Amino acid sequence: MKKLYSKKEKWFYEDIRGFCCGLEIRKVLYSKKSKFQEIQILESKTWGRVLILNKTIQTTERDEFIYHEMISHVPLFLHSKPEKVLIIGGGDGGTLKEVLKHNTVKNVILVEVDKYVIEASKKYLQKIHQNSYYNKRAEIIIGDGVAFIKNCKNIFDVIIIDSTDPVGMAEDLFSDDFYKDALVALKTDGILVAQSGAIFAQWEEFSRTFKKNKKIP
């Protein structure tokens, strides 16, 4: 245990509702404080490159496929013929990469509020996004997803809310009004899926989101 906490080694720790996650870090590749959040990309010893927003791990090269595949392929396979998809958030490009694997998809709009997340991801997280930003079927919009969706009606086959946790600037993405607007933006057979926290570590967040969506007609 002495080696684990040696001052010669650099570790990043995240406290998730009393559960601590630690990554041994080799170097900091990117660090910037935008008007929205603090953005870091770190090179870890065993988990590859790591995207961190406001001191919270968003994704790593080693395990990103678990989250990005589940949030994208499940709704896309459930839909009979998904052609137009909206991703709100997802600036690292991982979800966009998975959505573009579906040949039926003709257009994917990704709305990300923080341009620096995309800029940093393009440069340092190529293994995650695999140049999906440059696909001719992809349209990248820097803007507020809450405001964007208010102007959409009966447009999308699938909407994916690939957001951070419901605090700070992302809080509105979990509101009743936002979900109502999102349902209006869907076609009649459309499907909406949203990031709702890690079910075991963030049960209260998951339960709250589930109950909120259940009561919206």
C-alpha cells in the first residue's frame, strides 16, 4: 500500500457517492477552464487517455465502448429504420462514432455546448472518436441543447442525451420541460435514451430520472 500512495506517483481520485475511484496518471495532456467547466485530458498508466470534466471522469480509452455502445446501439436496433439522430452532449465523439456504424442513418446532429471539449477530443481522443466528426453524415453544432430542441418538432427517429451528471450546466437536461420538448422533437415512433448515472453508485439519480420520465405522457 505504501507504493500506491507514494508521493513520487501521481494519482487522480474521484469520489462517487462515497465510493472512491483512482487512476495512476503519467502526464497531463490538456487542461483548460472554459466558461462552462474545467476540462482535462490525462494519460493514465493502464486505462489509456481519460477525459475529465469538473474533476469527474467522463470516459477512458480502455472502457469507453461499454457506455457508448449501450447508449447508441440499443435504441438504434430497437427502431425499425433510424435515419435521423440527435445527440445532445457527447463532445468526445464516442457516441457519434457508434451511431454512424448504422447504415440506415442518413444524418446525425451533435449539439455540444462547449467547443473546447470537441477541440480537445479531436486532438487527444482519436481512439475514441475515430474521426467521426468528419463523416459526411455528421453535423456538429456548438450550442445549448435545451434551446436547440425547443425549435424541433417531429424530426428525429432517435434522440440520445449523452450528458454529464445533473448538476450545474447539465441540470436543465434532466428537467420536465426538456423531456417534454424532446418528445415533441421525436417522430411518432421515435425513441429517446438518456445518460442517467451508474445505477449502483448513483441510485438516487437513476431513480429520480426514471420516475420523472415515467410520468411524462
